[in-house]
Amino acid sequence: MRAMVLDHPGQQLSLREIPDRHPGPGEIRVRVSACGVCRTDLHVVDGELPHPKLPIIPGHEIVGQVDALGAGVTTFRLGERVGIPWLGYTCGRCPYCTHGQENLCDQPLFTGYTRDGGYATRAIADARYAFPLGEYGSDAETAPLLCAGLIGWRSLVMAGAGERLGLYGFGAAAHIIAQIAKWQGRKISAFVRPGDEPAKSFARRLGADWVGGSDELPPDALDAAIIYAPVGALVPAALRAVRKGGRVVCAGIHMSDIPSFPYHLLWEERQIVSVANLTRQDGIDFFRIVPEAGITIETTTYPLAHANDALSDLRAGRLNGAAVLVP
């Protein structure tokens, strides 16, 4: 198999030939047909997330076909189309796992971070943490749903049922969740980097009701705001934009420091919450509504060997929608 491997954070990935691996008990091996390039991958590669398994094959938005079954696997069949997400394993024993919060497990494994991921021609996963995908959507369009979509969905649920929703950072996750929120009948305010006219046009094309810079206020106070950009300064900006009792959801796994801000921005029962990882139930709920919502996924595809180019384009903000590696 071929794989793009990270040896040390801060370095570029290198293309390697690696002997094919065989799934252990309870595992499946997947022939990768597409793997999304997520901002979390950037955080791993750039050393912003601590203690990755090294060397590591990044990538956790994996779509492919099962080509080998480990002992005891009965939930999948050879040739079945599956998705492998960020959450790769939980212990099942800690208080979080036993109380329906496996996303907060004390001893988890994460695909492309603490277990090898999908920047490769094959990937191995714990069968319990893979999703059957059926035949809906192309592989490249489906891959971003495995994190941008799933984390976006969890953040949307945490934002509550308010009608007026603000999205800060209109990248892979926001362009998916904006469409779901519009399908739900909400009004969307999209906040992009000041002066980024292509991003403004992109947000309008996907149905945003108001589009502006992240330094602007929308015409009406928001019921909730979701921050997808890893920029701590957006937290007080979003607090200014939400109504009394409104909620600001920080959806990223990493964010720059939040600057100090006056208490009156938080007062009147405004809330700041964060999203951590996902649960398998999130995936079941999300993939059930994807066909109904009729989501259009905007992708830019790259060959596997060009993974460094995809990461550079994502880092520099040169992408609309999602980047996807196609081995």
C-alpha cells in the first residue's frame, strides 16, 4: 500500500510504500477511494495537537470499500461501502462511555491522530466505529461528511433550535451545515474574513441570508452562533452578535487564545460552549437526514501524492468547500 506519512510535526508528509496490513479481531480493512482533508489534519501536521502517534498516517474522513474482515466481524461484508470517522475507539468503561458521552472517553483513539488514517490506499478501522454508507453520493463528495459534516451536525444540535443562526468561518463544515440549517427553515448569517469576496459569494450561493466580515454585526441579533474558524478573537465577536440568552458554540478541536472581553458581553445569560469529537449516534442521526436535505458538497480533489499541496491550500485559505484526496 502507499501512504503519506508524518514523521515529525512541522514537517511535510512523505510518500511511502508500506506492506499491506491485516485487520485484527473486530477490525476491517478498507480500500480507500477518497479521504477528506480536514483542518484537524492541519492541527496534527503543524504540531498544534499534543502527543500524536508518530509516525502517523493522517486523515479521518475516509470513504472506501471493505476488502478484508478481522475475526468476529459480522456487521460488514466484503465490498461494502463504508465511512471511517475521527472517533476510532472508546474504552466503553469510563464514566463518560457508560453515561452516553463516548465523545469524552478517557482513553479514546482518534483516526489519523492516535491511530493511522486515510491518507493511504488502505486503512484499518475498528468495525464498531465505521458507518455503512449505502450508495448515496460520490465517494469524493461523501468524504467531508465524515468530519466536517459530523462535527458540524453536532455543533448545530448544540446550538439549539433558534431561527437565526450565525456561522463564523465559511469552510468545509459551514458550507454543509448552512445547507442543513436552510433545509430546516432557519435564517443564516455567514461571517468570513474581512475583504474575502470569493468566500462571500460562496456563502451567498449556498443560501446565506446575510453575508459579512467577521468584524461586522448582522442586521438582527442571532439566536446562536457557531465558530468553525480556529480564531479565539471570534468568541467576543460572536457574543456581541447573539441576543440575550443566546449561545456561542466553539466547534473546533483547536483554537487560538480567547482574548479578554468585558463581562457585559456574556451577561444576560449568554452562553459559550465547546464541541468535542462525536458519538456514533451522531453519525446515525446525521447520515439519516443527509439524503433528505439534498446537500451539495463542494470539493477540490488532489492525488494522494499531492497531500502536502492540499494541506497548504487549506492553510492559506485558498479553498472553497472541502479538499479531498483521491488515491
